[in-house]
Amino acid sequence: MGIIPAGKAVAFSARKGQAITITNTYGKQVIDFWAFNQNDHNDFLSMVHTRTILSKVALTKGDRLYSTRLKPILTLTEDTTRGVHDMICL
């Protein structure tokens, strides 16, 4: 997959165990990211549930992200940014 311009979006499928790399090419952009269970679109990434389960508001390497059904849906396996990944969805 190529570069997604600012203000644009793309959808793609990923299988269990497949790695996804997100690179912030300009350094301080906000990246909006959603993940859905391919077999149940009512089961999707939930920052509220993730925050509650992890008992923190900022993600770090190794953290699992949880779905609306309280299942792990993603794992943050690498983080090379110097920024903070907060989960406060305002």
C-alpha cells in the first residue's frame, strides 16, 4: 500500500497474525485508525474498552487493543515515535 494523503482514507483487510505498519511521514500528524472484526462488523476497536482494561490512557509497545466485545483485536508490537498515543476520544 502506498502513501495515504492527508485528509484521505483507505480501507483494507488484514488477517489474524498479519502485521500492519503505519508510518507518520510528516512527524506530527494525527492518524485516525479503525479496526473491525471481519466476521462481525458490530465488533470493532474500542478505545473506551481498551482504556478500561489497560487502566491507562496512553498506549505503549506490547499493549493489546480491545474490541466492543472485550476481545483483543490489535497489538502494538513496535513504536518508533517520540509522541504519546492517547486514547482520549474527544
